Amino acid sequence: MEVERKICQRSSPTTCEDWINGNCPKGEECPNLHWWLNTNNNFHHDKRDNSSFKRLVCWIPPPKGFVKINCDGAYTWDGKKAAAGGVIRDSQGEFLFAFSSVLRVDSAAEAELFAIKLGMEIGISMGYKNLIVESDSLTAIQLINRRVIHQRHPFYALVSSIMEMGANADYITWNHAFRVTNSVADGLAKYGLSLSSKSPVILFKFPPNFLLLSLCADKIGTMYYC
């Protein structure tokens, strides 16, 4: 597994440095090169539209002195229920806290933004000041990183509150994560859908059983084709 982790973090002059650290905010739309793996297990730097080429990705812990907050929102197709979930881990990949919550929102994008807001609120309230916040919603990450959002935008108040909260941290960055590397947060969001509409935010101080496999996979650097 140590060999796999080194491959995941390998760099080159033509490779997107943000993506190597798991922090590329543009995700699949990034103009720089990512690592690719073809069906013969040979590495290439290539941006061609070829279905035989796939990325090799894994969850990467934050640097020492930082925590990483993975967040996810869930929204049912019929729009009758929404939820948020997230997990906070340290530089060793150790579980610190997690949360699940029912939401009253009108769209999947709004659920994703609320998940980010809740994750930040919990992280900052616990005294963490150096934060890396990840979501697999490229829309939510782009809205936040745009820094300036028009007052007529439907998410103006929500995005503004996220930015204001970020000012309470010593360092914070909002990054896009691939869905396969955000499975812990996804499980927490789906758990939130099972909660009563009157339930408060559920805070997990210890890893719940339904997260153990995903947490272990992330900690040992399990890789996925994407």
C-alpha cells in the first residue's frame, strides 16, 4: 500500500499540483494534466477523450496541523427530503468528528452548500483553525471560490455566510473531491435521510459502524479508477 500511496502523490512538471494533493477545485474541468492509467496499467500524461484512459485517485489526508472536512448533501428525486453529512479527520487520517442532519432545502446544490456550512461550523466550534474543506459538488465549490456572488443569486445569503465563517479560520480552502473519495461523507448524508424531520444535528464523537469500512479504506490509501 505504501507503494500505491507514492504513486498517487507522484509529481511532474506537467501535472496539476493541486490535483496531486487532492485539492484541485476545478475537478474534471481542470485544464492541467492529471495522472491517467490505461488498461495496461501504464501511466500517461494525456487529456485525450479516450475511454480506455482512467484516473487513479485516493483520499489524501491533510498536512500536519490541518484537518480535512469532507462534506456531502443528499436530495431525493421527489424533493421531499434532503440531508447533509460530513466527517472531520486529522493528518493521520484519524476520525475526529462526524455529523448527519436533515435539511429543509429546495435543491441538491443547496443541500451541498449547507453540508459545507455545517462542516465548517462544527470544525471551527471544535477549535480547529486550519481547514481543508472538500465536497464532490463542483457547483458548490465553484460558487464559494468565485469569492464574489451577485446579490440576486438564489444562494447569495448561504454562500456569503460560508465566506464570513471562513474568516474565523487561520487558513481555509474549499476543494473539489471525486465522488469515490468522498464516500464517508456520502454515507453520513444518506444516513441523514433516514432521520426524522424534527431530529437535531446528529454529532458522532466515535465512528458509527456503517462508516468503518469506508474510513479504513481511506486511511490505508485505497485507490479507485475514476
